[in-house]
Amino acid sequence: VVIAWRARTGASPIVRPRDLSRRARTTLILAALMGFTLNLGMFMAFERITIALALLGFYTYPAMVAAFNVILGREPLDRARMAALALALLGMVAVVASQVDPVAGLRLDAIGIGLALGAALSQTVYVIVSRNGYREVPTEQAIAVVLLVTIVGASLLAIVSGSPASLLRPVVVPDVLPLLLFTGVFAAAIPSLGFLAGIRAIGGLRAGILMLFEPVVGVALAAWLLDEPLVPIQAAGAAAILGAAVILQRASRAPSAEGDVTPAPGAV
């Protein structure tokens, strides 16, 4: 719908694959594959370890992005970014680790933790190649490709694994469809669109650090909708992540060695 609307208004003409450079096609395909593998890895990790441990493994990706950017010479890890990264990671650990139930115990499954870290690596590659790799593709069109590859890949995997009936569940159980549509739009499409736009606008490291606020939102929603009590360490963790955002904002006012650029024409 967004693609059609923006194309109709002339804000973002539809880009045909044959009009793209080889580099843009390659990096877009790579980003789409990484989007599929990170989702696959996380959902498989959720089945083997607690959600809190899976999130702790996954949210190491901003540190991975920082390391790769330094190695590639794309973005210097100056004092401000280093302080913001450390503060945000500590805040994320405080928020997520407090959700671990000591009574239930820690399910330290090596495969599950490996899957979560693998998902973090996929997210890292996605962030790095999405910075400028296929900038000639408007943001909403790029996200459509990424989500389409995930849909096709997950559907083929369900068929190969012998559970094609699960794909028909929304038809067999109509009550599931509204929930899937809601989460598909508001928990997948819109956040993915915003994340890619953010990566293009402010760079992968700053976008990744700000993304660490996601567990805070999850905890707040759980407290509001599920009556799960908030504990002081979670509030302290949220404050730390907000502090990291403030550090990044103040640092962004100074000239950046990364050479930040404005989003490409048509980017949302």
C-alpha cells in the first residue's frame, strides 16, 4: 500500500531490478537473506532457551556492528560512541536479565545460545550492508523485498519440514488472522521500515544503540497489559539506555567522521 501510494504521488517511483547496479542487487539480496536467517534463528532459539537469554544473545549485535565498522574503517568508535554503546548494553542487560526466573532456572542450551548469537550476526550483516549498499532502492521497496524473502523462505521451510498445515492455520482458525495481521503490520512491517530508514539516516551504530530501547518498551507493555510488575533495576536500565541516547544526540551535533548523509530521495 505504501509503495503504491508513493509511486502514485510521484514521491518514489518503483525501481525495477534490471535498473539496479550489480552491487545494489547483491547487497539487497544479502540483506533480505539476513532478515530471514535472523528471524529463523531467533524463533528457533525461543524454543530452546528462555526469551530473556535469547534477547541477551541477540542484543549483542550493536557491539558487533561497532567492531565491524571499526575494522572496515567506516565509523570511528570515538569516546562518545563507546560510552553510549557501553551504557546502552549495560542498560539492556539490566532490563532483560531481571526477567530471568531463578526458580525456573537458566536453560543454558548451547545450540539455543548459538542460534541467538547467529541471529545477532545476521542482524549485524543486515545493518552493515543496508547503510549504503542499495541506497538507490527506496526504503519501502527494499523492506518489501526483505519481508517477501522471509515469507517465501519460511513457507518453503514449513513445507520441507513436514508442517505445511501450519500455513493454513489462519484459514482453519479465523480468530488467528486478525492477530497475525496486527502483528505483521505493527510489529514487523512498520518497525522494519523505520529501522532501515534510521540506518540510512544516522548510521548503523547509532541506530543499533537506539534499538536497545526495544526491551524497555517490551517490559513497559508487559507491565501495562499483563500486570507484570516493574522492578527498580529495570527502571535503572531504561534510564541508562535513555542516557546513551542523550550522549549520541549531543555527539551528533559535532561534525562526524563517518560522513553522515541525508536519506536518498524517496527514502521514508
